[in-house]
Amino acid sequence: MNPLQNLKDIRTPASIEIWPPAYGWWLLACLLLVGICILSIWLVKMRKVSLAKRQALKALQQIDASHLDSVPQLNQLLKRLAMTYFPNQNVQQMHGAQWTIFLIQTLPSKKAEGVSETFELMQQALYQPHTSENPEFSSYYKSVETWIKYALPPKQNIFSQLEQNNA
């Protein structure tokens, strides 16, 4: 008598189903969903913060050098932006050297070196009689564009630096 004759045939296990997934997959899906929500909220917030910057760059393109009030328009654009992004700095009361120092302080140091003299000249040009097109308008324009691109939106360290200087 053969002892192997009493053995029964091999049964194959049931196939492994895809649904419901294991707990790890549920956890991964939840983390992914939370990450997407946080990312989308952050993107909407950043877009809202940079809205004034985008609008200012469009307004800057519309300022024409042939107008007699082109330099004051550049200064007004800078003031409006500064009041938007620096509401606690009393920007509306700044003028002349104080305004120039503020603009230079809010720029990164590498960019501030190139535009500090231009901002000073622009402040002087505001109080000169406007008889014809200003020959230095292009340098003023580039300086304003540099300030808009690199100073806005301000970093947190800029706020602390301004508070220390005003204290």
C-alpha cells in the first residue's frame, strides 16, 4: 500500500483582488490628497500676493517717455506699489532722500548698487521744469522695472530690516 494514494489533489488559492486596497495605499492616497490641497492653496495665495506686481509691470509698459509727466508717473507707480506691499511704513509721507533710501533698502544688495544713483537722479528730476522729453528716462524706466521685479513681494527679512532702521 502506497501512503501517497490517500493524498488529495492540490487546491490553488483564490486570486488576489485589487479592491479594497491595503491600509498603506489608503494612507498614501490621503497624504497625496492633502498635499495637493495645500499646494493649490499656496499657489492661489502666491498669485494673489503677486497680483499688484503683475499689474504694475503692465502699467509700467504703458508709461511713455514722450509725455512731460513721465518721470512723475514712474514715481507715482513706485509709491502705489510701496503702499500696497509696505502698508506699515508710512510710504505716502516719504519724499526725496528718505524715499530713495527706502527704495534702495527694499532691494537685494546686488541690485541696489546699480540703481541707487538712478533713483537719486529721478528724485531730482521730479522737481525740475518739464520742457521736453527727459534724456535719462530709459535709465529711470530700467531702475523702476528692476525695483518692481526684485523687491516685490518683499521677503520677511526686509520687514525686520526696515523696522530696525526706523526704530
